Amino acid sequence: MGASSIHSRVSDYQEEMPAKEPYFVVKPKIHESIKFDRFIAFHAIFLVLAGILQSLQGSVNGALATTLGGGFSAWFSFCVGIVILVPYFLIESRCGRTINFHQMFKQAPWWSYIGGICGAIFVLLITLIIPYRGSSISNGVPIVVQLVSSVIYDHFGWFGLEVRRISLLRLFGAMLMIAGILMISLK
């Protein structure tokens, strides 16, 4: 058996075997609108953490509101939040050097500046309501409303969002959330 004979048998075998793709290239196919990338696990962890922290924030602000008042509790929450946000901003923007403030104010739409107002009102309302209605209702109702309004924002592409039309599946999911909050509201 010569070298050319062995080589032809190996090449015949290689032609029969399908080429295997590396394991990290194969991405699961759940739905065409779901995009998997290398950051999906980190994003999922961060979103779960954000949800836990949002309900925790409402509960602890509500407890503080019962002793010191809702306005002070909401204000204090934002003051403590600055302790986290200022260092993050300074690191991310290299102490503000990477931001062209003049250009930013010229290009950003007017409505992009009301996020802080929305956040302050949200924190104040949750802080005022949670001592009377409890954590599950006080956090659950805004979450359901956020989901339903987000589906509407996506559908129309408002606020610069990518258009994602309302489908029967998305509509059914929103209805399940509404049904869930109604069940949680029952005693």
C-alpha cells in the first residue's frame, strides 16, 4: 500500500464526513426576532438584578416614608443614587472628556431630557403608595403598565426605538401579565 493509496482513502473518508461547525457558532433558534450574541447572559443577569433592585428600592423607600415622609424618602433615594452614578459617569466618559456637551444638546430631541423627571415621579409615587398597598401590587402594576406601554412604543417606533410590530404572541403575553396582576391583587 503506497502513500498515494492511503492518502486517497483518507480523502474519501473526509468527503463522506460532514464538516462540523464549532460549538460556539451554532446559535439556538427560538424566534427570528430574538438575537443571541456573546453578551446575552450578562444582559439577562443585569436585567434580573435590575428587577430585584427595583422592587427592593420601592420596599425600602416605603419603609423610610412611613417614618420620615414620602418626599424626603424619594429625595434621599436619588441622593444616594448619585454616589453610584457620578463615579460610573466619570469612568465611562473619562471625566467628561469623551462627551461633546454642546453637540449633544443640539442633536438630542427635547423629550430625551425628561427621563430624570419620569424617574423622580416614579420613585415618589411608589414610595407614597407601597406602605398602603404592599410591595406586590405597588411594584406589579407599574411593571405591567411598563410592559404594555413598551409594546406600544415598539409597535410605533416611538422615541427612536426599532419598530417591532405587535403580534398575537406579544398581545397574548401582555394579556397574561394583566391577568397575573389581577390575580396578585386578590386577597
